[in-house]
Amino acid sequence: MKAIQINSNVNLTSGLSIPSGSIVVIAEGYADVKSQKDGIIPAQIATFVFASVQALAEGKAPIQGIEDFNTTFAGLELTVADYETLAAETLLVNAVESALEAIYPNSVEVITL
């Protein structure tokens, strides 16, 4: 299974932050194929954020109250070519990785769990 690791602190609405190494896991994705226009498919992807790989492996609850981003990424765009050729996991992980890269430049990476 693939996930996205954030190698930067993630701010919480409580004023605290998660240290570098938090993990973003895809929960579900929705591609609005019928609304495809100009080679782009609108998409929404729900995620879970865990403090670390260890927290995920231990079955701990996902982190709530992320200030830096909404764990449901709305308004994403998938290309029709990617939708038709990439595996669903890769498609969804790549879309979320791109969205997180805009928030944490050069601080996100796809990892295999």
C-alpha cells in the first residue's frame, strides 16, 4: 500500500503541531467522470492523517483538526489520460501528493507501507 509522508511539521487547529514524518493515507476517491471537460476530470479524495508510520501500524486513530489542509481534498483535477492508464492507487496518491506539495514544497514523498 502506498501513502504520502510529510517531512515537515503539520499544524493543528489546537495550536500544536505534528512533527515531521506524518503519514497521509487515501480513504476514498471520487472522480466525476460525467463532468469531464477538456481532458480533465474533477475529483475529490478523502484521506486519513496519522502521526507516523508506527501510529498507523499500531492502529491508532487518525489525527483530527489539521489546520494546514482539509483531509478531504476537493477540487482536484485528474487527466483523462491518467484516469485511463494508471492504477487507482497511483492515480489517487499522485493527486494528493501534488496538492500537498503546494502546501509543503519539497517536503512530501510517496512511500510504500
